[in-house]
Amino acid sequence: MTSHRPNFERYQRIAPFYDLLDLPFEYGRYRALRPQLFVGLSGRILDAGVGTGRNLPFYPPGAVVVGIDLSPTMLARAARRRASSRAASVDLCVMDVTRLDFPTASFDAAAATFLFCVLADELQPAALRELVRVVKPGGPIRLLEYVRPRGAVRRFISQLWAPWIAWAYGARFDRRTEAHIREAGLAIASSRYVVPDLIKLIEVRAAP
Ligand SMILES: C[S@@+](CC[C@H](N)C(=O)[O-])C[C@H]1O[C@@H](n2cnc3c(N)ncnc32)[C@H](O)[C@@H]1O
């Protein structure tokens, strides 16, 4: 059985340096993408794999947000960002996305940024099932994720980066997230590149 241990240990270890490691990507690319995750969302929102809280400044004003993460040390850093959020409240909990400790249909929406690219393929169906379970029927589940480039140049560049990305973040460019969504019988409401041939914003709808 695939274990969460490697991710837990990795993120506990890199938490103190995570924001520094990620700084060029955050300011070069991610910061402009994050607001798109939360457009039109309101009410109770789950941020799965909240990490050091890079999404906090982009939560919708007045929303009630719960951020979960496997790593308490990443969460401790997210807690420092609370003041940057305009949400009505931001609760942060240690939790595994494949076994969410929330009642069924207890959120209006869920978001996850760069979580599925670090989740082993074997864990992805369970993570998707749990997100769909806790979001109200018809509610959006939005994922911002790296995908395997199709173009030769992008693919070559991503292959150069792959060993570093795998070592530092446990991330891969070739996770089968969209295939897992379809195999789980879930509807992909939309899927579009937000960075050409590299990063997609995928929206899944919890079955009504
Ligand atoms: C690449 S980081 C992304 C963090 C944040 N979402 C962002 O956009 O900056 C992935 C995060 O997912 C968390 N994570 C990995 N496996 C998890 C799991 N099974 N359940 C919850 N969180 C998990 C890690 O601890 C880490 O904080």
C-alpha cells in the first residue's frame, strides 16, 4: 500500500525553506494564477494541501476557509499568513486529503494548488473521492496542477527539471490526475491551460 510517510517527512523537512525554494516560481508564475482558483466562490471553502498558505491572500472576502495539510510545520507557516487574508475565518488543521475528517456535503467548494502533482497516482482516487464527498452536490472542486507537456521544447525543459522537482517536492509532471477523475466517473466541468502546455486549472463538479 502506498504510504503518506514520504510526503509527510519531505514537507516537515523542507517547510522552513519552502517559501525560499519556491520564490522564483511563486513570483514568476503562481501568484498571477492563484486568484483564478477562487473566482466566484463563496461560503465554506476547503483548501486541500494548503502548505505555507500562499493562497490565503486570494480567498474570497467573507468566506469561511478551512486549510488542511499533512505537515504541521507547513501549517505553522500558513498560520503566519492569516493576516493577509480577507476571508471571515481561516482554520488550519493537520489532515490527510485521502481521509478527511469532515461530514459529507459540509463545504460549498474545494480548491487544491499543486497538491495532486505531489500525490502518488495510487492515492489520487481516494483524494478525489474525499473532496467530492465533502463538497455539496454540484459544488466546484478546482485543481491547479502541472501536466505533462506535449511540445518537444517544454518536454525537454521539464525533463531537465524533473529530478530536482522530484527530490525537493516529491512532485512529478506526469501524474494522471485527469485520467483518475474520468476513471472515478466524475465530470470534468472545465479544464484549461493557464500556462501553455504546462499548468492546468481543472474544475470537477461534485455529483448533484
Ligand atoms: C507543493 S506543496 C503546495 C502547497 C500549496 N498548496 C501551494 O500552492 O503553495 C504540496 C502540499 O501538499 C501537502 N500534502 C502532501 N500530501 C498530502 C496529503 N496526503 N494530505 C494533505 N496534504 C498533503 C504537503 O505537505 C504540501 O504542503
